[in-house]
Amino acid sequence: MRYQTVIGLEVHLQLKTKTKAFCGCAIDFGKTPNSGVCPVCLGFPGTLPVYNKEALNSAIKVALAFSCQIQEHTKFDRKNYFYPDLPKNYQISQFDLPLSRHGYLDIFSDNKTKRIGITRVHLEEDAGKLIHESNASMVDFNRAGVPLLEIVSEPDLNSPQEAFDYLTSLKNIIEYLDVSDCDMEKGSLRCDANISLRPEGSKELGVKAELKNMNSFKGVKDALVFEVDRQAALLEAGQAMVQETRLWDAENGETVSMRNKEGAKDYRYFPDPDLTVFIIEQTMVSRIKSQLPELPHDKMRRFMRDYGLSEYDAKILVSSKKNAQFAEECIRKYPGKDKKNMANWLIGPMLSEANSRKVELHELNVNMEDLISLIGFVENQSISHLSAKLVLTQMIDSQKPAELIIRENNMLQISDTAELEQVISGVIRENEKSVTSFRAGKTNALMFLVGQVMKKSAGKANPKIVGELIKRRLTDA
């Protein structure tokens, strides 16, 4: 039987605020364990939470970026569960009146655009962190109370690759908004995945498993690939699926059962009595909306319109906010009429250098003026494109300007026709067979002759001029 994969993702995003969600404790990753806490975030009796306004503004930004409907009335609820890293034995979250609902995110996957629904974006606080050692488990409450957003997708994703593309696009938008550092290693961005299989053509959802403990987008994809195979094998064998939470074991490349999956009733949600229902005024929403930055999709369309770039080129350049800023500055200041020439260098040699060094485009520390100068040497045929790529590598390694590297290495092309004619004459005398082949109409013979001239000139001859001179010599003769 053929099955359709159904995936929904829950992304937890730590907001980049100075203080925690409900108290004045400063947020500082890497602090001494349990040094960034107070009676409020530890849940001491008699303490009262006060919500962080900056966190609310950031949350509305995110919701608007995903075209969500901001709720006029919203409230906080207590989500009750007992775990060592939860000092209050409940988490302040949102249940039936979340901040926002009914948004979407368009992704480009498998060469087509697909709209993924977003059920809700809601506010909550983070839990602490357990640290496991060989003979003990310890708890650090510094993270408890950090403002957190939960972004819940509809079950609209139908493959592990679509899930990967969704997460990549979501992270890109969050980076543009500058509301979180999105660092998965620090736990600033975490993802849980719900996955089930159902027979092709069926509308009823299958029994789902929730996957946790995935610390990279690749980890999410790998866990989902494993789970598709596991669930399909169980269904083919006629075994009943169990709704459960499973952990991803990256070392062994498999998911393992952790516990039965809880439902909403297990958390015994009720309105937090210390936090009243509050109203989000439309004027506030309109003000925040007017302050939203240009988002990746809009920037991509503008790059296509203003600079004549293809969708493919523009998409690569806007894939990171800092990369897009660097690229646009280079394109704007590039003196040539064809801005695509600069774009080709950015997504070609520059991106190749960045990938080989495992850094972002803007992290190559290439001076924009030097890059423009290097491209100019290629355009006026002073050096070949191949030589220019070698110069670029040296520019990055040495931080020297392009012109100095070219002069020091004597890399300028020979374009003087008189000098080239002497080399060409020798090549023609030494390769009579290729000359005869060219005159017989075999164009490959011309490329061979040009190659011989390049060889004799130690690669310094201008190949375009050489080709024209050889053709003229052999045709006129």
C-alpha cells in the first residue's frame, strides 16, 4: 500500500530581549548555572509576574511576518506538568486565546512553491535546562522564564525535504526581523515534529509520533526520514500505531520511544490568575506593522525588478540578511550597466570561496572596492577569468588589494597584437596538421591552436584576441 506522509512542525523561538518574560532577570547565555534567577522566575510564593513589553512587540512582529491574524483579546494560561527543570511545576503559556492565528509561510521545494499554513504563533516562557553527567543529572534554572514563541504549522508538509525547506525559510525570516539569534546550539531555536502516515487518498490523519531532541535542521530531516520508514514498516505488518513521543538518537541514526504523547487535557490548562486578559489595540498592531523590515521574499522580487536578476540568483543572494546587505551594496556601487555581472561573481566565485571555508558570504572580509576592481580587470581583458579566481583566493588569504596581487604575480594578459603575432607564427609553423584541419572546416582545430599559444605564453595571452588573430591569418592565407 502507498502512504502519504503528513508532518506538522512546532518551532520554539527564544526572543532576543534584555530581560526575561515575567521578571527583571538579565538574559546572558553562558552565565554560571543558577546565577541568573530571582524569586519570580523560580516561582516563590507571593511573587507576581509582569509581562515584558518588548517581548510582546517582537511576538507581534513575527506573527505579522507570517500574515497571522492578531487577536484583539489574549491571555496567559498555566500549563501544568512536573519536570525537574520547571521550578513552578507549571509553564506560563497560551491555550485557547493565543496571540495570533491563521497565518502561512510560502516555501519553494521540489521546484515548486507551496503554501504551508501556520495554526498559531503564541507566547510562553522557557523552562530550565538539565545537564546530564555519568553519575548525576543537574539542573540550571538560568533559562527558566526566557520569553519564548511557539510557531505551530498546519499538517501541510508531506516530506522530510519540505520540512527542511520550511525551517530554512522560517529561520531566514526571523533573522530579517532581528528578534532572535536563531542559534540551535544555544537552544535559541528548537523544533519538535509531529509525523504520521495515511493511505494515499485518505483524508483521515494517521496516528502521530512527536519527535524531539533534534539539534539541527539536518537532524530534523534525518529523524523524519527514519520515522517514515519505521511507520510504513509497522503499517505494512498490520501493527497498531501508538501515539507517543520519540527521541532522535543522532549517533545511531534512529528514533527511540520516550513516553506516551500527552494531550491538552493532561496539562490541565487554566487561566493564570496573576495575569489578566489584555487587549492588543489595532493602533499598536499598525505601528509595529509599519516598522517591519523588507522581508526575504519582497527583497528577492525587488532584486529581480531593479537589478534584472533571475529568481534563482536573487533567491541565493537574499538567503541571509547580512549576505543580502553585502550583495546589495556591491551591486549598487558596481559601475557597469549590467548588474548581473556582479551578481554572477557573488553567487559564483565568491559563494564558492565561502562554501569551501564554511563561512557566510559577508564573512569573507572582501573589500567591496577591491572586488569591483578585480571584476574590472576581467572586463577590460587585463586578466582571464581563471586568473581572477586565483586572485580572489589570494585577496581573501592575504587581505591585499586585487591590483597589488596582479602586479606582484605578473598576471596581466598579453593583448599587444604584435607580440602575439610572433607567438602565433611559431605555433602555426609547428602545427601544420591542425592548420589543415581548420581550413577543412574543423573548428576544434582552432581551439587546439589557441591552447598552444596559451601554453607558449605561460597562460598570459588574451585567448579572445588570439582566436581572432589565428582565424584572420588562416582565412586570409
